[in-house]
Amino acid sequence: MISLALNKDKIDDALGKAVDILKKGGIIAYPTETFYALGVKFDLPRSLKRLYELKKRPREKAMPVIIGRRTALSGIVSPEWLERIPPFAQALMNRFWPGPLTLLFPAQEGLPEDLTAGTGIIAVRMPGESFALPLTQHAGFPVTATSANLSGTPPADSAEMVIEYFGEGVDLVIDGGQTPGGLPSTIVDVSGGRVTVVREGVITKDEIERFTSKVH
């Protein structure tokens, strides 16, 4: 396991190292705008399996991903759905991305089953200001963004906490100091013909409903 302190003058080095490990099938831990997350390359079944085992995560729980650009949706979301994106889904992305909003989309066929837990739905977010956003922009592919903790334990808000949880189970820890913590992202299902708030987080259910009602 490598621990790499995040230095503004050497962020390109950290990004390069992180992406190289992801491409080789490794697991990285990185700071987001709330807590630390665990990342693997989205389309590597062995890496996803290893991640589930590391976290002791129930296999029926899908693995969320982050993207750095909307063009990345074409590699994970149903092309039929993307051809006719509902106005309310487009509006939510315009308003809240980058930021604390996770959207549930119809998944593209052929994705690893561990990514969707066999639901046919993929959870996607464009992260706010943190190492997570340039990470996915530099990578050019979706990266998992599951919380850095053992299932059922508090999410890690420091590199030390990540190492305490996982030790050598993680290949690279990007140490960005203590993260702010707080509420998780709000999860909204836009896979059907309506907006459904699945989990209320930083963005309130009322705010989502007021915003989308104007779009409708």
C-alpha cells in the first residue's frame, strides 16, 4: 500500500499515479467533498469483486460511480435513454452537477453485474470541488465512489482512518487531510418517467421537488 500526500504543486503526479493504478486493476482511496471513497475502474469485474470483498459489502447493493464529464454517460447509460433524455433529468444535471446529487439511470447492457447488482440501474454523480472531480476528468472513465468503510461502520474522513480500516487491502491512499464530512449526496431516480427522491442528503427533497415542478 502506498500513501501519497496531496500537494497542490504535485497534483498532476497524484492524478497520474492514481489513474495508472486504476487501469492496472488496483483499488485507490481518495478524498471527496464529504468523506473518503474507494475507487476502481468501472468495467473491471475482478477489481469490483475485490472491492466488494474488501468492504464486506452485500452483493445486492450496487456500486455508485463518479464521472468528470457528461460525455462519460455514453459508456454506462442506456443509449436508447440518452437519445431522449427527459427534460427534468437534463435540468437536474444542469443545476446540480458538479455537486452532491447522485442520479439513477437505466444502465447500458454489458456492464459488470457487480456495478448494478443486477438491477439494470446505474448510480452516477459528478462530484463537487475535491480531488474526486479532477481524478475522473484525468481518467476519462467512470470510477467507483463507494464510501471508504467496512459495511455498517462510519465512513472514513481521514487517510489514517482508511488505513485503519483496510491496511494493505488498498493499493493507494491519496491523503488530502481530513474531509468535511456532513450529509451524503441526495439520490434521485430519473430512470423512469418521473422524479423519485430515493435518499435525502445535502439537497433536500423539497428543493428537488420545487425545482423539477418548474421544469414540468
